[in-house]
Amino acid sequence: MLKQYDLVVIGTGTAAMVAATRVRAAGWRVAVVDYRPFGGTCALRGCDPKKMLVGGARAADHVRRMQGKGVAGDVKIDWSELMAFKRGFTDPVPAKHEQRYREKGIDTYHGRARFTAPNTIEVGDESLDAKHVLIASGAEPIELGIAGEECLITSEEFLALPELPKRIALVGGGYIAAEFSHIAARAGAHVTVFQRGPRLLNGFDPDLVGWLMDSFDTIGVDVRLQTTVTAIEKTGSGYRVQCTSHDQTSAVDADLVVHAAGRAPALESLDLEAAGLAHEHGRLALNEYLQSVSNPAVFAAGDAAQAGPPLTPVSSHDAKVVVANLLHGNHRRPDYRGVPSVVFTIPPMATVGLTEAKARERGLKFTMKSQRTSDWFTARQAAEPVYGFSVLVEEDSDQILGAHLVGPHADEVINLFALAIRHGLTAADLKSTMFAYPTSASDVGAMV
């Protein structure tokens, strides 16, 4: 017997919670489905637990920087205690999410969702008939196509390690590689990063990435650029990573090898063909309303949609767009202006809006201020030598086109530039604002 719903949501992360609760509040019958513990990537396997580990690493690093400047004594990271601190946050999440769904009158299903028809989903022995479906199933590591790929662990598994191995290799050069290498190295591991391209963190300003590399050198992370991993072999004591660089082959031994080479929408197990869902290169074909172009009953949000940046606030935004279109017909489109992105290295690096290269591609006329500011008070009071910025301002409108920061509190200050971009504030507006002093935000006026 089919169970009837107005909306079935596949996934239980940020987008799922926002969409399910809002549609349910409008009187719709709603169900959510997940084969994993409820809560999604950010709360359980990504942003939040990672930031808790970063917090420990940042505290230890601050003590190191302040030694000889009024702080004495050695501080080290106790990995097991840090992981216990992280679990104090993550462990209660699934039960809290399930309770919230129950309190809202939303049915919950545990198991893998699979389409059997355009409006029918099978979960174990249950069949759900849905007027509408929201795919909010998140993302998963991409296949790398290298020998021994099964030896890799995922970022999720890294965030659950009971003990930290002494030698860690990271395959890839994006957020995961940068952040995890900073955590692991400060916790005492020897870290090697293998990146195929000429630099890490391709989405960020290249000058700022260059400045940030000083922090990798300081903590002894071995970053191997323009290096391709060709195979991973199991050895008696761990693993051997085979790689090539400039036609030269080499090998690095490690106790643990982490997949840090990107993620893609988690769609494979859904049987998209049975639902009549068009897709290409692992991505759903969606219209401007986040609706499937081939099955109008189905929408997608967040990492499963990949319409905007793969960030938690985007998932929430997408869900609100989908809800508006479900309840009132297609009329709302996602707006990704001024979405900031942060890599939580130590110090952090942040970006919002256009890079210099993108602004030039668009033929925009702009002024750019770019400076490494290790001598500014913000850097000196934190004993942090890595501090700098690059800010682009359009000549005619005086509006902020892009801002790129690295250094203390860059992860917070970037939000001021995001606010300016999204709501049309000008450089003059920022200059005339009286920020609390001395704070990192009080540097903004000198950046524009």
C-alpha cells in the first residue's frame, strides 16, 4: 500500500530541515528519508565538527605564537580529548533532529531512497507516493580512478579518528586538504599534500594563497604542487603513495591517506532514470527555479543541486526558494550574490564576490587595493605574520565587486564585505562606518 505525501524530502541536512518544516507549517503532509543518522553533512560530518577541531588547533597555535611575548610553557593537542569535545556536539544531533521532525508532525524514514516511478519512492519495504519530491541528499567524494583508491579514507572518517596517525597524506588541494593539514600538523602529524595543479585553493585570490603558504611552511606541511597521485599501495606498516611530477616518479609512505580531491552530488543510488530525471556529468538538469527540467514534481537544493556554491547557507537559501515555489508556484529564483566562502586554515582565508581575473573577464572598470599587512596592529597583536587583503571597487558605482582576506578574523570580517555586495553598500559607506576599535573590522576602512 502506498503512503501518500504532498512532499517527500530525500536527506535530513540543512536544506531538508528548512524545507520540510516550512511546508509542513503550511499544512502539507511531509516525510523525510535518510539512510544515515539524521542531521546532514554540516552538523555531523563537515562544517561544525571540523570547526571544533580547528578551535583546538587555533588555541594551541596562538600559544605557540605568543611564546616569548608574555606567554610561557608548552601546549599540545590531546587528540582523543579534542575528539571527545567534538562528539559532545555531534552525538546528540540525530536524536534532536528526529525529535524536531516528530514534534512538527513530519514522518521519518530510515533507509536508502530509490525512485521506482516519477512520483514514487521506495524505502526498504515502504513505498511512498509524493506529489512533490525534494532531493537534498548532499554530496559524496568523487571517484579518482587511481589504483588502490579503496585505501583512501573520506573526510568524514578523518573527523572520527580515535587516534591521529604520525604520517598523513592528503590527495587534493582544496578546502579539505588545506584545513585538515593545518589541524593534523598542529596535532603532531607529518603531513604531505598532493595537488595536481600549480597551487592550492583555486577559487581564492592567488596572491593571498601565496601569503597563506607561509603558514604551511611554518608548521612543516609538505605541499607537492603539480604532482599527480597514480597509485596507493598497502604496505606492512601503512601505505605507499605513488606519484608523478614533471615526468619524475616518486613515492611517499604514510599511515593514512585522505581523499581531499572534491565532492559531487550524491545521486547514484536514487535511480534517476526511473524518475525520468534528466542529468549530465553527475548533475541534475534543473531550471531557474531549482526544478527538474524533465520531471516537474522534483526539485533539488544544496549540494544535490549544485546551482550555487557548495556551502551551508546556500543549502538553506535554496530550500527557501523551493518552498516558495512549491507553495505559490514558480516565481522565485535563487540569488547567490555576495556569498562568502572561508577556508578555516590558521589563519583563515576568506573570499566574496569577484576576483581580479573574473572582473577583467567581464570588462569591468575597477580600482583594486592589495597589500600584505603583517605590520598592521591586527597582525602584530596576534603575533600572526600572515595578514593581507585585496579589495575591488567598481569605478562608476563605488560598489564593492570583490574582497579577499587572509589573516586573523578574516572569517568574520568577510561578512561585512558580503553585506556590502548583497545590499549595494559602497566603499564610501564602509569608510564612513565607525567600527569598534581596536578590532579586525576597524581595518575595513583602510582596505577600500
